[in-house]
Amino acid sequence: MFKIITPDNCHQYSDLIDEMHKMRYRIVVGEWGWDIPDIEPGYDKDPFDTADTVYVIALTTAGEVAGTSRLNPTVGPHMLSELFADYCDLQPYPVGRDVWECSRFVTDRSLATDPVDAFRVRCRLGLGLTAYCLDNHISRLSWLTHQKFFNLVQRVWQTEPLGLPKREGDNWAWIPAVSTIDEATFDRQLDRYRNAEAIVAANGAARSEARRGKVA
């Protein structure tokens, strides 16, 4: 369902980690248009890919990297502390051994066989993140999430904002947030994975209804 790559086992997955960095570049730079300073062309590896980083990777049946996410401890430098502290204007970003930061939650939709498959890739990443946290006594995850995804995150994670939305360019408005991790979170994610077909169908119907409303 997913692979969890930690500092203890990363030497076993060097080729997979390379593919993950290439996939991240294709999406975050090639598709999303991010300008990431000082990275190698074709390879998204930044200062927050460290010796302490944990990766969750979802693979296709052919072994391609379909999705990935990154976890870092907050007791050291992380993105909210080093780059986005001023975004946290409602409350300070949390720091502690039981608080980790999640970043680079990325999926390659071109590898999905259909919308249900794409949805399940996201579910698999969420399940992997939650499983790792539960197994390692991590009670909260901090994020910087796109405004349009914040409500989606709240459907699964008990989440509160750390700041008001900050706009970057014309299309990206970001919200720093923190989510509680518990067994109920895992159960909700597992239910969404199992019910993916019905959820995707309902979401598609809602979008179609919204488009009809705009036309009317």
C-alpha cells in the first residue's frame, strides 16, 4: 500500500529515493511552477531533505512513484521555523518531540488509471503518514497547505489554522495548520480508501452541479 523510508532503512531504497526526487521536480516545478532556489535541475532536493527525514511513498503496480510526502522533526530546523514563521499570525508554530512537520505532499496524477486510483494514492499517503506517527508517538503534524485543500484536510484530520491565508502569486494561497494524530484519524482514512468509488462519484456530481449553477 505504501513504503515508509526512515533514516534506519534509507540505504535500502537509494534508487527509489532518487526517483522520488525526480517525480517531485516534475510536479512541483514542471506542473505547479514553483521556483525553488538552489536545487539541481530535474531533481527536487532542498535543505529540508535531511538525514532525519522520513518519506512515505506510494507506488504504482509497475513500481513507479505515484505519490510521496515528507516528515521532519520540529525540534530541528524545518520549513515553518525557517521560511514561514511569519505566516503563523494566529498562534506560534508548534515545536516538540511529539510534533513533526509534513511537507511535499505530492502525487503524479498522470500515473493514475482513473480518478478513483488517484484518490486512493492520496489516501495511501495519508494512511502511511498516520501509521508512522502512531507507531512513533507523534501526536501532531504541522503543515503549510493550500487554501483550497484546507477544508479537505479537515474532513480527515482534526485541524486548526496557525495563521490566515497568505497569497503567493495569482493562484496559491497558503494556510499554516496543525493536525491531531490519533487512531480515529487512521480509521477515517481507511474508510475513505475503502469507499473511494462512492466518494469520487459524489465529488464529481457536486462539481457538475456547481458548474450548472454558474451557467444558470
